[in-house]
Amino acid sequence: MTLIPPATDIARLDLPRPYLLFLGDVTEAGYAKTAFGLRDWAREQCVGELSFANAISIGLPQLTPAEAKARGARSMVIGVANVGGRILDTWVPSLLEALVAGLDIVSGMHSRLATTPALAAAAERYHRRLIDVRTPPRDIPIASGRKRSGKRLLAVGTDCALGKKYTALAIARAFQQRGIDSDFRATGQTGIMIAGRGMPMDAVVADFEAGAAEMLSPAAEPDHWDVIEGQGSLFHPAYAGVSLGLLHGSQPDVIVVCHQPGRTHMLGHAQFELPSIEETIDLNLTLGRRTNPGIRCAGVSLNTSQLSASDAQQLIAQESKRLRLPVADPIRGGVEFERLVDACLETR
Amino acid sequence: MTLIPPATDIARLDLPRPYLLFLGDVTEAGYAKTAFGLRDWAREQCVGELSFANAISIGLPQLTPAEAKARGARSMVIGVANVGGRILDTWVPSLLEALVAGLDIVSGMHSRLATTPALAAAAERYHRRLIDVRTPPRDIPIASGRKRSGKRLLAVGTDCALGKKYTALAIARAFQQRGIDSDFRATGQTGIMIAGRGMPMDAVVADFEAGAAEMLSPAAEPDHWDVIEGQGSLFHPAYAGVSLGLLHGSQPDVIVVCHQPGRTHMLGHAQFELPSIEETIDLNLTLGRRTNPGIRCAGVSLNTSQLSASDAQQLIAQESKRLRLPVADPIRGGVEFERLVDACLETR
């Protein structure tokens, strides 16, 4: 069995693409975020989907592993999550079928693929790889704190799970459309699958957190931009340490603060009120100055997916006036988003 | 071989004590901090030392493993560190001798004991344990952020390695001398060996950092105090995430800020100026309020080991006046330290 070698190098090696997306028996879209993310942001890397009868579809061609292989797929991605973060017995036959068909398996689940004995045995027999993208490289250094060349943008948030990944992806796409030399730098499992590489920041040992962020976003050409996916929130009672290590190690020149209007309390920690956007800007700038004194906030990204188009438009205008900053919903785009992108690129 | 079992439970199970302290071939006191710490803070748990000819001594009886076993020792502690954090070939014969004599081995080094094949084989043959105190338990929860009963004090710092552990130990000792129900809560390898239990905070996966601090210091009687060893500094470019997770999870009612007069730049990161004591108080209170709105700073602990007694006395008086807070060197003690302890216990 070739487990992806010395824990290595998710940060450097490409994942085997294109993918077949495995949806299994999932019936709620909320559990298929990875599959939707891949469809929306790496469509050209997805040859099709494999879902059981009665499960949801994300609208790609339904393919068996053998059919996907014939269309060029190199791996099957587990595109769903469940509460326990583990491989279900009902999935195993499909995963085995993929290995037999010549596909590697890519997982972002908490439990490692090789802990399912049938998968470990089949991977060895068929010389396939079981790739856990939550496994960080083993050779992460302690952060040096030294300023690196190149420019960096970090999406930060008032809370978890409100649009930091989509904001970073949209900004990275806009940069590329403008011909700017740039990379999206993924920090979570879905982002890593979309980018084909990255650093699972929440799985890194705490002492190496800032070092992992330095490794993820190495020194680059002076005009190169890294657009870095954020994690957690400095205000989150469980994950703030992850956010601070990522902020320190990323040394961002620019932050964009992400927020979901209407969210009043921290996700999963309802006794904690959400901080205001202004508090979130201030704290990120205060702490971020430690490793980049030039850090600035370019603007605010609002996730208005729960509002009508006209309500969203109105709120974006209000908030931009109130905060005196560019405000946009990157998914809605429009001139507001172009102004936010302009502000990110502004030179001082 | 009985590696210390699942979930290791360093946090809950006692290490096998008393100890024989292994000093090996170390010739500089700076590399024997663990041994000195054990001698100074857990003298009753140390039956003797084992050091090679020409190595330093910490002034305990020189004993072979067999002699130590006869005097009641249950384990041999590797009381020294080296730059690579690994077991040296020259140490292996003594470690094997300890296993043969019936002692377990306790290590705080980065590399695990069982990765030395001769030790793994001997531990299995002689039914001894190889205990790596840097290995965190496996069942650490995500932090809940819920307020726990009991009182908590956290030693925080302007930097790493300037007296947070000694400050917490001295305060815990003073609490016990006053008859206050309290526990010293260790967060690093030396502290864990001194207390016989604890949580290696820098070795915990980042997502679980605050959860590990919650686990280390569980709900207790309303009048019980946990005195928690700090780690790193919120201003440290590599370790701030560790410090923030520990601060959030500890939910301290009281912080004591530790500083070494004369230190102007961060240890090992000379391009970073040290923050002032006031900045350190402010940032810890600002961030600590997130999980305990009642957090307050009781005072300042100065490590004056590099000053004369009279210079130390003068500086302590000056700083106390300037900061309008109790200031003391816990190692020097005196009325200043008693005042600092009073301030920790003050009820509001």
C-alpha cells in the first residue's frame, strides 16, 4: 500500500486529478459541501459523480468508477461528510470498486482511510494511494517570522463557516481574470481538493501553526499575490488559536473581513455573541501588525445568500457607507465586487 | 511493549514516581533545565541522579538504576535536552540498564522513545513502559467555551522562557502553604514531570488547543484554584496561537504577567521587540474576556535572576509604583511576593 509517503507534501505535490465525486447515500445538501465546492470552483477537474439511489445529485454525469477512469479520472474524492467524520460501511463497496478500477481515493474526513482494513488491503493489492488531505506534512518548521517577498491577502471572519473560502476563491479568480500573477492558497480540506494542494491548518500541531502558514505561502516574486483561505475567527472560543497562527504566519498585506448578515451568535457556541465587523477589523489589524506592520483592511465580504437580490443590494450599499469601506458579496459580483478587488490591489 | 496506552491520559494518570534523574553527558546547566526543575520543585520525588564522568551534577546522590530501584524509584526521567531533541546513542546503554533494573523511562523529548529500536525491544521484554510526556491524549474535545466552576490563575508572559513555570509553581506552593485547596496545572514537559501529570499544550493539534486547556483544568469546587503554567506569548511570531488557545480554554479569573527585565527582543526571533508589560496585560485581558468577562491582572512577576539583590529590590519597587500593581520575584519571595499572592486571592 502506498499511503501518501512521509506524511508529505500535500502542500507541494499535486493531488491526482481529475476527480470522480463520491456522494454515497447523502440526502442533505449540507453534508455535500465538498462536492458542491468542487463543482463550483474546480468544474474542469470533475468528470462526474457517483451517488446511490435516493441520494442527492449535484448535476454532474452519473458514472461508475470504471466509466470515470475511461474518461480520464485519476482519483475518487469523498465529497460528503457526516457527523462522526468517518467512512461508513455502506460506502466501502464503492470505494473498493474505485480502487479496482484504478482510481486513488482522496478523503478529507477525520478518520484516515487506511484505518478501514478492507481499503488498506485493496490499496496495497491494486497499487493505489489512499490520500488523507487532513494529514499535514511532517517537516513543518517553527515559524521564523521573517518577512517574505511577494504580496499576500488573507480572508478572515467574524465566525467560522460563513464564506471565507468562497471569498478567497472569488478574489483569486478575479485576480487571474485581471492577469495578475497569483495563487489561491487552501487551508482546509475542501479548499485543498479544489486547489489540488494546500495545508490542513486545523490538523497541524499547535507549536507549528504559524510555521505551517509560512510554508503554505513561500517567498515569491514581488508582484505575486497569494490569496489565502482563512480559518475560524479570532473571536471563536475553540478555534481562535488556529486563526492567530494563520494570521501571524501569513503576514498578510491585506485582509478582507467576511461576515454573514443576520448571524448573531457563534456557530455551535450559541452563548457567544458574534463580534461586530469593526471589532473584527480592529483585532485582526492589531494582531496582524506583529508580523506585518503594513497590514490593512481592503474591505468586507458579505454572504447574502439568505437575502433577496434587492435586499442584498441595499444592505451592501448601507454597510459600505457605514464602514467607509468597499463591501460586496463576491458570489453576486457586480461593480461592488470589482471595487473590493480594486481596493485589495491598491498600492500605498 | 506497553507504550502508555490509548489516550495516554498523562492528564489523568500519574507518572510512575519517585524518579531517578538521568543527566547523561551534559556539561552545560542550560541543557539540564528539566533536572534542575525537578530538583527544585519535586525534590521529594527524586531519589538520585545518574550522570556520566565529566558531566554536570545537580547535587543529588549518584545512583545506578539498580540502586535507585532499591531506594524506591519507579522510573528514570531523561532530565536533559539537546538541540535535536533526540535520544543520543551514548545514552542508550544507561536507558537499557534502567529498563533491565525495573524502571520505566519518562521522556519529554521531541522524538519518541519507542523509535529507538533497542529501547522498544527491551521495554517489551522487561514489561516496562516508555512514556513520552509530549504525547497528548487522543480524546481531547473541541472547546465548548462553557464557564466552569472553580477559580483559575494563568501565568502569561512577554516572551517564552522567562519564568512562567516557576511563577506558577511558586504561587501554587504559596496557595498550599496558606491552606487553599489548589492544583498546579502543568502545560509543558518539565512541568508535567514535576506535577506527575498535565497537558503538553504545544504538542496538541491546533483545532483542539482550547479544548485541551479545558480538559486540563476541569470544573471544580467553587473555592478551588487551578494555578496554570503558561506557554509562549501572545506576541510571539511562532507560538502566539498556543498562548491564545491556552488563554481561551483556561478561562482565567486572574492572570499574572511574567517578564525578565533587560530582555529587549523575543528569544530566538531577534527581529521582534519585546512588548511592554502594559501591552501584555492589555492584550491578555482583551482576548481573555472572550471566555471570562471577569478576568483581571493581579500583578507582575519579574525574573530578576541576573540582578543583585539590591538592584532587584529597587527595580521591583519602581515597577510596582509605575504599574500600580503588586510586583515580585517569586523566587526571591519576601513581602512583595506575599502581596502578589494576596492580590491573586482578592475577591471582588
